[in-house]
Amino acid sequence: MLTLVKPDWNTHTSQLSGREGCMPARTVITARQERLGAELRKLRERAGWSIRQASEATGIAQTKISMTEAGRVGVSEERVRFLGSQYACGDAAFVDALVAMANERGRGWWEEYRGLVPSGYLDMAELEHHAASLRAFESVSIPGLLQTEEQIRAMFAVSTPQLSDDEIAARVRFRRRRQEFLVGERPARYDVVIHEAALRIKAGDSSVARRQLRHVLEQSELPQVTLRVVPFAAEDFAGLCFPMLYAGGPVPQLDTVLMDSPQGGSFVGAEAQLIRHRALLDEVEKAALGTVESREFIQRLVHSM
């Protein structure tokens, strides 16, 4: 159990006036900031408190609580711990993880690309950066972390609406920077399953496709990467063919699923949905070939092109 002493919040609020107390509302809210606010809201709701009741118990203005839970304003480490105590959260590891999220005052490398690439790309890079582990399934394209530069360029060259040369160049640079995740100082484990369809769809000509598949094979040799293939011949696989990325958080409660669709990506963090998507990934992995068989399968595809 957390053993925190409730501060004199009237005094404490005045001490925050130069930091947290008078923070302007954010004009841009990242998915990670939104998630922090959502987790604080869940803690309050589990305590059985309305925003009004939380305000009365903590001395924090209702508007401040509401804006914090929406991710519209930042929150200090001290306030996160105070709220965790007030909401009777006895999970110290979870509170510590929330504190770490609140303390991220710096700007990640992806912020250099804000305004140059869609904001969803930045959220994905931030998700990968903080992940303790990654499980992924791709059904119609090579995973972005495994794409060659010419594959990336060829894919964006046929985008609708058509992108300018500068826009394509920015997206190529951004995706290549994301790929450094796999060879950094502390790369997370990356377990990826690719459907045969994704391996066969060509973003460029046959030579581009061959080089792409060879690159996938090379990356699969990294110690932190596990690659498996679901062949067309796999049985009982209908209905599982939508891409997803499951990012393991520092604690299970902060796991996140990124769902991809033609309408854009969406982040999922509700416990029931996380359970469902873990089960779906388990089914995908059951249908996939083993790691050795998968490499042999890709090698045969290379020779057939």
C-alpha cells in the first residue's frame, strides 16, 4: 500500500502557481498524454468519486481535474502521487509508471517532425519508444520497422492523395528514424507475424521486392526479433486478417494496442479490449509457421521472383 501523507493542498496549490497551477491548456495532445489523463480518470472512477467529489476531497478545482483527465494540461509527479493516495490505489508500481509518464518534460526525437508528417505517426513512434515489448501482425504490408528505404519511398509515391517530393522525403526520413528502435541501446523485444499476402504484394518492381524480402530475413536475425509467417494455406484463419500492434507497457495496465484501418489508427487501452487482442494475437501465432520454417518460406519467395 502507498503510505503518503496528504499535503496541505491550499498551500501546495499556491506553491504550484509558477509550475503546474497556471499551465496553459495544450494545443496539441499526444496519445501518451491522453492515456495518462485517462488512467487518472479510471483511478477516480474506481474510487467511486465524481469530479465534484474528487474536487471536494482534494481541494483541486473541478476544471483542473477535468482538464488533467483529458490530457489538456500537464500534471506534476507530486500531484500524481497525491491523487493515487486519495483514490486509494495500492499498486505502487502502477503509480510509479504514471509518475514516469508525467515527468516526461523533454521532447522526443519525433517532435522534430511535427507538422511534417501526420500526428498519428508521431504517436506511433512515441508508443514504440516507450514499449517494453512489441507484438505485431501485418496482413497487407511489410511492417514499417522492417521496410527498406526504397520500399518506403515506393509506397508513399502511390499514396492518395498524391504527396509532394518533400512530403515523401519527410516520411521516408521519419520511418528510417523509427527503425533505429531495433538497434538502439535497449531495444524492446519485437515479435512479428506477417501474412503471406504482405510478402507478395509489391510496392515496386521485382528487384525492389526481392531486396525487401532479403532485408526482412536479415532483420529477423537480430536477437530481439522473432519473425513468423502465416501462409495462405493456413486453415481457420478467416476474420483475423487485420493489422495490429500490441505494445507492452512498464506495467500490464499500461499495455496499448494500435489498430490500423483505412480511416486511420486508433489506440486501445481498456482492459477488456487488451484481453481480446492478446487472444487474437495468440490465434495468429498458432496459425503461423515456426521461425525456421518462416525463414525458409521467405527464401523460397525470393527465389521465385
